[in-house]
Amino acid sequence: DKEWNVNCLLSGRKRWVFINPFDYDEDIPWARGQNFKRDDPLNNRWTDWWYLNPDSVDLIVQNKLRSMDYYELIQEAGDCIFIPYAMLHQVEKLDE
């Protein structure tokens, strides 16, 4: 996202995975074609994303993922999570 966000969970549980695009912008196959500007983030034209199916990651095709650090956490009811500007994230609901 092009702004900082806070996500507060009222009920249930969520699994979050984060990758810092400032560390890996040259290695990420951006959907909009390298519009993310690591060195000038305030002048990014818009947010960008990465097409990736988290349930079926092909590490042969997405081989650069092997060397990327990521952060993972479980959010519980009552937790609030700060999501920094431009942080790539994927979220999964764990409870029905």
C-alpha cells in the first residue's frame, strides 16, 4: 500500500507473511513493471504487487524467493498490526 496501515482484528486469527520490497525490489517480478522506486519512495507512481499463489509456490520458477528473508506472524483477536508503507504482504484467515 502507498501509505502506512494498522490492521486490528476483532475476532478469529490471521496468518500474515511480509517481504520488505526495499531489500528485494530488483528481484521481484512486479506486476506493473518496475514502477516501485526504492531510492525515491515518495515519488512512486502507484502501488505495485507480485502475482504469487501462496498455496502453490514453484521455487524453480520463483527461485529468487529462496534467498529472500520474510516475516511471519499470527494475529489473534484484539491484536493490532502495523503495516509499513509498501510492505509486501499476504494474509490468510485461519478460523472460520
